[in-house]
Amino acid sequence: MSEEERVRELRQEPEIMLAVADARIAWVLEHPHMSDWVKQALLTADGLDPIGLQNDVEMLRHLIVPRSQARIEIAMSPVHLP
């Protein structure tokens, strides 16, 4: 087996990747303990331009994750009295 054939065998076809992603999204949408915010975002994202959507998700990651981490650290830090 050539190197190219091995790479092709290891790489998933886009249709398979899409089916897996759709199944995971369906699971989240059906799960009662997932937030309404996430469910609404998934429903709103359906049908959008995939490149723009990927850029938006990356932007959210850069904005929301650091803010959330900072808020968690503040909430967990001991209270300093003057």
C-alpha cells in the first residue's frame, strides 16, 4: 500500500464527518440538560455560510473563554479584606 493510499484510508470522507457532526448536534438538541443558549446557537447556525460560521465560532472562543476563565478565577479567589 502506497503512502497516498494510507493517507486516504486514514482520512474521513467529508460526508462521514458531516453525518457524525449532525448526529452530535441532534443529540445536544434532544438533551434536556443542555443550555437553551447552545441549542439556539446550533439551530441558528444551520444553513449559514460554513466559512463565516467557522470564523464566528473562533471569534467567540477568543472572546468568551478568557472572560469566563477570569470570572471563574474571581469567583474562586479568597475574599481579601482591607
